[in-house]
Amino acid sequence: MARPMNDITSVNEPFLSPTDLAQATRTHVQGRWQISSRKLPISRAGAIDDMTNRISIPVPEMIFGDNQVAIRHVPSGWAIWFDAGDALDQVDKTGQGRLQVAYASDWASSREMSSVEGIQDVRAYDWSYTTPYKGTEKPVAGQGGSESTASAATAVSTSTTEEPTVNGTASESTSTNAIAPPPPPTTSSSTSPSSARLTPTTSVTSLPLDLLRRRDPIVFHDDVILYESELDDNGISVLRVKIRVMPQRLLLLSRFYLRLDNVLVRVRDTRIYVDFETDEVLREYTAREDSFANVQRTLTSRGLRADAVMVALRDANQVADLLPVVENTMERLDLSRSRAA
């Protein structure tokens, strides 16, 4: 008698084939843009071992290695996606980040177990899993701003895409189950985009909040968790991606939230804004953090009782705007010239 098949989202299903992954992927097309998301259960032992070997650090106890959110501009093939493997690959693996080591020491000194007291020697990586991950970008090849017309045309004729980049740096993606965008159509230099990838800009200083506050209908949305750790019951470290698509634009938020009890509260936000009419892409990265005590005091000063303060500290949405900004960058990409003729 044949073994009954489990649904692909069941934790009892031992193997996920490419077909299974495709079936678990939701895709929405809006004009020239394709938006995809995938949510599956916690990764199985084999996948966890494989990811650990690839990124060279132990993974968080809750890892969703098959989950992903992706955005693709169909005419050019430009894409950006968010997944756990690439995010964790950006975690500090040297153990030399003195700020992180200081926090580990503060945390370890409050513990009674001798094995934890030596954490900064045992764990030669950022055990809080703080990541500056801004997404994995697939640029359009042959469109460097400093290229001559001749060299640009040569590059386009030989290849229409480049290797993915992580945070603007060329890097091989660690994801083995990416919602891989298909190859883009062949383009000529006359219809190629004006910029190959997201680049820093001073012409735009903020996202168009007035447009995002409009009560436009939401045609596609999702909330996808990539990884989570409870830091041995001393707080929480979580990375999740939310996306909402309106008829004329989309907004993606990738938020890393760290609460290390009695030590630190930290937020790392990456927002991707796409205007479907102009094919303009903006990426804003904001890093915020403050001491745990300061955040507690701020919440208390707003009239919250002790129990309500602890509830608020479990919700990144309630504390993110209370934290001072320590870093903010804006990048822009114009894909309007890549539209089909």
C-alpha cells in the first residue's frame, strides 16, 4: 500500500521538490512587475545542516529556510529577494565586533551557568543574529554609470544579467531554493535601464509617505518570517518581511528586531518602494537602537504600567519609533528605459 502523501506545508512531509516549492509560491503580476512570496514550516534537519555548512555559523533555533519574498521587473530582469540564508550570511562571523562582544559579556555575567559565562569565547560570531541585510539584488548587466557606450553595448550583447549582490556587494547567494526569476528578454542598449543596480542618492531623502498613507485597495499582501531566536530565554531576535501591493505602488518592509533583556533593543529596517507607473525603485535602510533601560523609561513615561511595558517590548511596532536612528541610507534605481518598445 502506497504511503499517503502529506500536504507540502506539513512538517511530516520529509522532502520538498522544486515542484512542491513552486506550488507553495504565491505570485501576483502588476503591470511590468511580478511579486512572489512563499511560506513553509520550519526547515528540516537536513536543510538546517546544509545551511549551517554554507554560512559557517549555527543557525537560529527557528529557521524558515524555504521562505522568501521576491520582486522582479519583467522587462529588464532586475530583481530583489529576501531569504534567511542570505540574511544570516551577513551576520558577523569574526567575533571581533567589540560592541557585540560587550553585550554578550553583559548577558553572560547575569547567568549562573558556567557554560554560558564563556559565551564570548565559545561563540565566535554574533549570537544575537543581528544582520544588516538589505536584500539580495539581481542587477541588470552592462549598465555601469562609468561605462562607455561601446563597452556597454558589448556587455549587453554577451550577457543580460549579473550575479546577485547582497547589500550592494557582488556575492553568490546562499539560497538554494530561491524564487529564481527567469532570464530577461534580450535588450538593446537603446532600451536598457539607466542604472544597473540600486545606488546611493541624495536627490531623494525619504519615501513618498503621502502616497503610502492613501487608503488605496491592497491587491496582494503577505507577512513572511525568515528566522527567530529566543536567545536562551533572554529576549528575542527575529527577521520578517511584510509586503503590500496597491494598484499603483508597492511597499516591502524587512525588519530585524532584537530585544536583549536588560541590555539592548535594536531595529534594522529595509524598505523597498516601487512606483509601477514610473518604474522607480527606492531602498531605504534605517538602523535604530537604544539601551533596554532607556526604552523602559520612555514607555513608562507614557503612562504604561510595568506589565504593559513588557508587553510593548515584545512588539517591534510599539518600540521601533522610540529608538534613536544610528544609520540611514537611501538608494534609487530608475528602470523606466527598460520598458518594452
